[in-house]
Amino acid sequence: MQNLTKQHIQQLLKPRAPNSHKGTYGHALLIAGNKYKMGAAVIAAKACLRAGVGLLTVNIPEEERFILQTAIPEAMLQQRETEVNKMNDFSASAIGPGIGTDKNETELVYQIITTSNKPLLLDADALNILSANKEFLIKIQSNTILTPHPKEFDRLFGEHTSVEERQQTAIQKAKEYNIVIVLKDHQTLITHNGEAFINTTGNAGLAKGGSGDALTGIITAFLAQGYEPFIAAQIGVYLHGLAADITLEKQSMESMLISDVIENLGKAFKESLPNKINAIGFKSNN
């Protein structure tokens, strides 16, 4: 396993071209939220937009549309009841944060993993649905990203007695199913095809609800921008953690909110761009 370092991320992260437009950076679809769980959709959407996606559509129940339209006017909406079959019109998609695990959501997850032909990320309730229907695992397309925390991982792949044991299983299962696994923990593991990285950013301020939703949004933004899934996962995990470290300049680990972390993604980008290229695309003399 290798450490995920700033130098490594600088080799992967592409500077934003001064002459680009919104179409250059993809159109992401987030399938998130449900009644009483719209916070997950809002957090994931804000993080996705802060991570540079050109366009974002959020798929939510029609009756919850006012929450998202008020909280995130930059995002477009798609009604879950009627429009989810259009997912292949998007550059990349993610499903799971706050969607629930009832029959309708189970059918939705199955539909998506069996019909999607674009980069896909599965998180949260989508993973819970997989763990209750393990036969779905063999239906997942190659290079799909799964982002479980330890309990979600154990529900998917069996109980583990140590972090190290869980990491070894993640490396094995990612290779077996030809997927990318982001095993979230105090040191997050990103693995694909036998290769594995351990993240070096982040702190215990992220040990709160909503952190995983934000990570889903960030990684999905990079998928939509055309990064390969394994690379998108590495960049997303690193910047998510770095933004949390930057947040400690004004907050403590106790007081940190995931909304604070999302607001500091800009600083995380500036610290991670190659050759000290600044926000408007010109090289610094420093």
C-alpha cells in the first residue's frame, strides 16, 4: 500500500483551462435524499458543485423539490418518480445518500446497476441495499466506485476483527469484482485491481453525519469531469480530508460541520494544483 500524498495528487489533478465552459466539465446526476432525509441530498450536491462539475442534476422525490431549489439554486432537479430512466444522458452518476431502503429504492438500485453505461458511484443506502441483496454484486459494472464505512463494508463482505483485515478484504474484493472500493475510516483506503492507497489527510472532525455524503458529491464531480474512477476516488478522498484539515484553522474538531469543510474545498484545490497554478489559470512566479 502507498501513501496518498500531495505530490501524487499534483500529478493527477488537471488545472482548469481558462478558455473552457460548463460543458467541458461534465454533467453529474446525484440520486439522493428522501422524505426527512433531504440533508444528505443538499450536502452531496453542494460538495459536487464545489468540486468543479460543470452541471449538476439532483434526482429527488417530487414533493421535496422546494428544499433543494431553495438550498442550492445552482442545481437542476429531476423527479424520481418519472425521470430516473434518463441516467445515461449524464456524464456520471451517484446513488445512495438518504434514499432509503424500501422496495421502490431496491428496484431503483437494481435498475441503475444493470442499465448504467456511464461511470457510477454507490454509497450509503445503495450499499445497504446491496448487502441485503448480495446477488446484485455480480451485476455491478466494472470500475464502479463503492464508498462504504466499516459497518457498511462488513455488511457487504462479512465481519472483520481489525482494520488491517478489513483493508486486505477490500483489496481482494475490489480485484475480484473489478471495482473501486473507498473504505472510509480514520485512514481511508482506496483500492482497485490490486493497487491500494492510504489517505494522509483528514481528522476526527469528519467523524460526523454528512461527511460521507460530501465525499460522494466530490468524487462524482471528478467522475463527471472525465477522470478515471480510481483516480477520481484518490483525488476526491485527498481533497475532502485536506479541506477538513484547513477547516481546523477556524474550527475545532468538535465544532466542525461538513458545511464548513465544503466551504474550504477552494483552499484545498489551491494547495493541491500542480505548478502552483492559481484560480484563474496562470502560473505563479513563487
